[in-house]
Amino acid sequence: MYRRIARWVEQHWQCPVRSMATVARRRKGLPSAFPVLDLPLKPIHRHIYEANIRNSTACKNKYMELREKVKKGSGENAIARHTQRNKKLLVKDRLQLLLDDEDFLELSPFAGLGLPYGDIPSAGCLTGIGRINGLWCVFLANDATVKGGTAYPITVKKQLRAQEVAIQNRLPCVYLVDSGGAFLPLQSEIFPDKNQGGRTFYNEAIMSAMKIPQVSVVCGSCTAGGAYIPTMAEETVMVHRIGTIFLGGPPLVKAASGEEVTPEDLGGARLHAEVSGCVDHFVWGEKEAYEYTRNIISTLNYQLPEEESNEEKAKKGEEEPLYGSEELLGLAPLNYNHSLDVKMVVSRLTDGSRFQEFKARYGTTLVTGFAKIHGHQVGIVASNGELSYEASLKGSHFVQLCDQRDIPLVFLQNTVPRPGLTLSPAQAEINTNCLKARGAMMSTVACASVPKITVVIGGCHGADSYAMCGRAFEPNFLFLWPNARVSLVAPGHGGSLLPPGREAEELKEEQEMNSKLKEESSAFFSSGRLWDDGVILPQDTRKVIRDCLDIIQQQQYQLSTEKLRSPLLRV
Ligand code: COA
């Protein structure tokens, strides 16, 4: 009898679960023997390579300097206030307790640096994607050492980007809330507009209805707007004597009614777990809070595939590239004149340096083709010169091909600076054709429904940045190498923005424009403003792309994805 029931359960109930896992385990690509791109460095490249290395070393030093600066946060006094007086853990210690390991993908660590209103380390909030019990989750963790975790405009932007990453890639989201709400001196830049503070809560509702799980941990103040984050999350953990949730704190109550009330009585963990029901789990300390959260994540309905051993990976044909990733430092162009054949970059990123090129003899200023990165099949679209008429047509064709085959795209962007327009009739025709072809490529890139990852390996200027899937074209992830330059017009080409036929003294204006372009085009300027998901070192690119592809793939292991009509409501 029992055996019959067990068989029935296996057939009717467990089967879908098991079959999905089995399919995931069994799913493997068809065998491939893509040609090897054996492109060693030739003596003729040496001087370019060495100039690039010198520039990359300077950029790397700047990168390390900024990492140190961000790590120090708001300085020793703020850290002492946070850890000793307020008895709270620092964000890095919180993440250590929450995540499986330190191998997480941090998003935009330099956001907030060099802004008109000052340096805001980590934009006051660490965001990224890390594994909890094997499951990739987005985390958003306020850093209360930065002005009490209050939200600056850049904090809001960073939080919204993290939620966007969660939505686009269907990733569970964990909020570690420790925030005094809005940074009041900049309230007009935070409050009313579409992509400002309120959007965080809108997103929470939309994500819940999309069945993107959200868990929050109240490990500090949740004041004013901050109070809605835990209240709208699906499950909330709150730490005794550390967490508070209220719209107006004790000083406000005193001012309004003259009544003296403690933070605990007004909005502590006991009150919210026992009376208001705003939180679901009361915990005595922070350590317990992260254990609880890890357990909550393991209740989510995912069936992850078994981890592959190195032998299994080798069997699948996962090989390292022929050349060391450090060589990418010499291939990271100092400027367009120092760009070597982009296939040299491709060969240092793909498994076994293998690459099945598409349309190798047509539109050669764009390189397109198929490759594997840590076993994931991808379509690569790489700038190798001007995005000409032919190159744009080829780009459109290849992007559509990948879209049709459901193959993720990796864009390697390096825009050629554009000279001033020659306004002869013959040139006008060439320009117009080019415009049409680039417009077509932009349309295909915008409409391709496959995941897209963009790495700016050199220049990112003007409309080429759109066709090569810049930020406005919503790639799932966009990273910059530290040598990258991001501006409407390349530095040194400021004259193309000004009217032609100027007098000698007016050239001063051009010089000023060029020095402004130079200053504003650095990768760090861009990342400080959150125009990207972060600056990565060239030698880490293969690993970062692998993580992104693993992260994007995870959604297929969620067992229940059918959209709800409304979000989960805490009633
Ligand atoms: N806007 C601007 N600055 C704020 C702020 C706010 N809402 N809340 C706190 N700060 C600043 C403080 O002035 C202080 O700045 P300083 O380091 O230059 O002196 C810093 O943040 C830390 O605040 P402090 O009160 O010393 O730290 P704390 O750890 O004891 O308390 C808070 C932190 C957030 C709990 C507490 O400051 C608070 O309750 N703030 C008011 C929150 C509020 O009413 N928000 C409403 C927003 S709509």
C-alpha cells in the first residue's frame, strides 16, 4: 500500500520537480570545435602594448586608491559611533554572516565619489549579488556610518539600479535596512520624481507580484520612507534593541505632543513582532538575524543543479584561454590610436581561445561570432574600428541571429572618435547610409530579448555607444575597464561640437572643451555617477562575465514563476 502511494507521489507530485532538475543536469550544448584564435603578441605590437601597460598600471593604481577610500567609509569617528555606541555590525561583517562566501559581485562600488555635493562612500549603500545557500541574491545594505545611512540622490539611484538588476534577472532580493530616511538638505532631488525615492516602494510591489522574493532585515533605524521597505517586503526579520521602525522618531513625538517615549516603545522589534505585525521574525541579536535570513532563503522554491566538479567541466570542454588574462592590460587601449585587433582581446576571454567567427570578411571593423565563456555559449559583438555602414548591417544580422537562437550577447565596446562632419554632397550620402544602418542596429539591439552584457574596453562615445548596447539600451550588466573613456565626443575632438570656420582666438573655446571632455570622460567619473555597474580590472573580465551568465541563468531553476495579479500584502 505504502509503496503504491510512494509511487503515485513520485509520478504525480515529485515528477515535475525531478524532471526539471534532471533536464537542467542533462542539458548540455552540442559538441563544438570552434577554431582557435592563436594570436600571440607580435614584435610590431610591442610599443603599443607597452604604452597600454603603462596607462593600465596608472589606472589600476587609481582603482586601488579608490577601493581603499571606499573601504574606509566615513572615517574612524563614524565607525566608532556605529560599532561602539550603537553596537551594530559594519556592513562588511553583516555581509560575511549573510552570504556563503566573500566571492560576490559588488555593483558600482565607486558610485558617490566626486559628486557636486561631495564624496559619498559607496553612495551610502552597498549593493551586489552574492550567494545565500547556493542561491544568487541581490543585496542592498545601507551603510549607517555614512550620515546615518540617509539616502542621497545617488543612494536612491544605486538602490533602484539594484532592484532593476533583480527584476531583469529575476533574482531574490535581501534588504539590510539601517537608514535615517532621506538626506534632508537634498530632499528636492530625492522626493517627488518618477525615478526617485518612491520608486523603491513601487518596485517592491511590482517585484512581489512578479514572484521575485524579497526579504528584509531591520538592523538599524528605518525612519520615514525607510519604514516602508521592511513593511512591504514579503518576510522581515527585526533585531531587538537595534532595529526601529517608525515614521517619526521620539524627538518628533515630543515636539508634537510633548510625550516622552523611548525608540523601543515607539517602534522596536517587540512592538512590531507582537503588536503591529509589521515584522515576522523577532531576533535577539544580529548574528541570529542573518541565520534566520539564510533559512528564509532556503524556503524559496528553487531547484538548483548539482555543482559540477572540475573533471565534469573539463569533460564539457571548458578550457582556459591560450594566453594569460594579465595580457589584457596591454590590450586595454590608452586611446583609439593604441587599439590592437580586438580578436586579441576575444582570444584572451573565451574558452580555449576558440571563436566561430561570423561574416569574417564583411564589415571587418566589427567582429562578431560565437564562443564559450566558462561553458556558457555567447555571441560576441566587438568593436574593431569605425561602426561603418557594412559593420552596422553585420551587427544587426548577428544580433538577430543570437536573438533567434536564444544566445546571450557580450558586447566589447571601443568607439572610434568621430571627426567633424564633412558637409559635401558625396559625404552626405555616405553619412546618411551610415545613419540608416546604425539606426537599424540600434533597433535590433534594443529589441533583442536575449540577455546582454556590455564591457567598455576603450572609448564609449556618441551613437556608437547605443548600437553597442550602452546603458540606455538596458544591458543586464555593464562594466568598464579603468582605461575606458565615456563622453559624447572623444577628448581631443571637442572641435566637432563647435561651429566650423572659427577665428584663432575662438580656438581657446575648443581647448577648454577638450580639457573638460578629458576630465569628465574618465571611467571613475562615470562610475561615480552610476552610469555603469562598476569598474572592473581587465584581468577579471572572464570571471565577471562568467558570474553574470551564471546569475542570469539561475531564473530557470525557480519552480513557481507564474505572475500574480497583486503583490503579497501584509494585512
Ligand atoms: N538628513 C541629513 N543628515 C542626517 C539625517 C537626515 N535625515 N539624519 C542624520 N543625519 C546626519 C547627522 O546630522 C549626523 O551628521 P554628522 O556626522 O555630520 O554629525 C549623521 O547623520 C549621523 O547622525 P547621528 O544622529 O549622530 O547618528 P545616530 O547613529 O545616533 O542616529 C539616525 C542616526 C539616523 C537614527 C538619527 O540621526 C535620526 O533619527 N535622524 C533623523 C531621521 C529622520 O527624521 N529622517 C526623516 C527623513 S524624511
